[in-house]
Amino acid sequence: MRQPESRSHTQHGFTLIELMLVLVIIGIATAAIGVAVRPTPGAALRQDALDLARRLIAAQNEARIDGRLIAWVADEQGYRFMRGTWRGTEGSAIPSPSLAGELDAFADDEILRPRRWSEPPTEVSPTGPLRLSPEWIAVPLTLQLRSGSATARIVLDAGGYRVE
């Protein structure tokens, strides 16, 4: 008698369906990573606002320590802090701060040196210089930053600076 032939069907490699399934999984994972890595709209502007709020606090403290007004000036490309110089007043032994002549632009100051916006152009309102006086009670203010469709607000009130 003859024994039936045993057919051994051993599988070598992967089937086409298995390979396609792996490619689909890789594609979904790549798309998910791409979406997760993309920065949120306005993140750079919000970071600029947080940095500016910290620098405004430092400038206000500097004005209080030094006794001279500090002006913050912004345009679409960036911003800078400026301070007047001490001038002698005729007939007085006490000098007074003056914005006439050379201004200190804090070029060598790591915190208050001129800065560029992360994503220019950035609009600032209200326009015009912001004056930080040496007075201990600050006037409430709201600065609005706008870059493209993103906006951020820096608010100063009795509780200090905050970013919204």
C-alpha cells in the first residue's frame, strides 16, 4: 500500500494583505504625528506676549529703582525700551530726567534690549509709546497684539500684568 503524500504547506513571508495593513498603520501614525507636531495658531504671538509682560515688569522695576521714566516703543517688526538721561537743572543741586539729547536704548541689557517679534508683522494697539513711570501705583492699561488672525492681550491692573 501506498501512503498518501503529505503535503506540507509552509508559508514563507507575508501575504499582500498583511503588507498593505502595515502600510496603512504606518500612514495613520505618520499623519497623527504630523498633526500633533504642528504649532497651534497664535502660539508664537502668545509667547511674545508672555515675554513682553515679563520685560514690562522688569522695565517698571528699573524705572522705580532709577527714578527715570522708561518708554516702550513698538512697531510691526519689534519693540524697544528707552530711557532719558539725568540733566542738571540750573539753580538746583538735584538733577532731573530728560528726554532731550541721547537716550539709553538698553543695548547692553539682556532683558530690556531691543527685540523682534517672532512672527512679524505684529500690530500693537494702542499705538504710540507706553510710559513706565517710577510711581509705585501704575495706571491700568491693555495692550493688544495682533499677528495674522491671532491676538493676545496684556492687561495691567491692580493685580499686576497678565496675558489673555
